[in-house]
Amino acid sequence: MAAASEPDNTPLPGTVFTPRQVRVLKIAVIVMGLLLVGGFAFVLAAIVYQASRGERGNRPSAVLSGIESSLPIAKDATVDSLSLDGDRLALHLNSGGGPEIVVLDLKTGNVLARIKLKPQ
């Protein structure tokens, strides 16, 4: 009777593996499969997290901190267009004195460049 409770170390018919080895192999395959699925889920979660955050770290601090500044322009000047690139804002102004482009730093609110456009 004692021999019946001990595991049988005879190979399964048609294989060289014992029932214990097959059981260990099944457990190893299940664990590795769970690790793969968990790893893929982690990578997908990281991608979704990064995509939902956007580029908050690269936003201009003037917008985040609420810096207000004023830009002196001629009374008859109008803003034709504007362009934003990172923390720089370019304004295309038209006035009686001629067109000009003003480049502003949004972090500080300072004028970085004022370019008068002259026709040739």
C-alpha cells in the first residue's frame, strides 16, 4: 500500500517523460504564458498612459503660470496671422509703417525679435 501513494516514475506510453515531469512542464508553460500576457498588458498600459499625458512637459510656462505681458504696436496695426512653435510665438503685423514680424518668448513674455519687412 505504501508503494501506491508514491509517484510512479515510469515514463508515459510513447514518451520518455514521467507524469511528474509533464506536470512540471505544464506549470512552467502556464507561468511563462502569464508572464508574456502580463508583459504585453504592461507595455500597452504604458503606451496609453504616455499618449494620454500628451506633451505637458513641453508646454510654455507662460501659459501655465499665467504671465501677462503687453506688446507695443502702432494704433493702426492689425494681426494678420500668428504661428506657435514650442515656446515661441510669431505675429505678422500690418500697419501704416509697413508689415513686420514680431517673435515673442512665451516663457518670459519678452520680445525676442522685431523684423520690419521692406519690399524691394
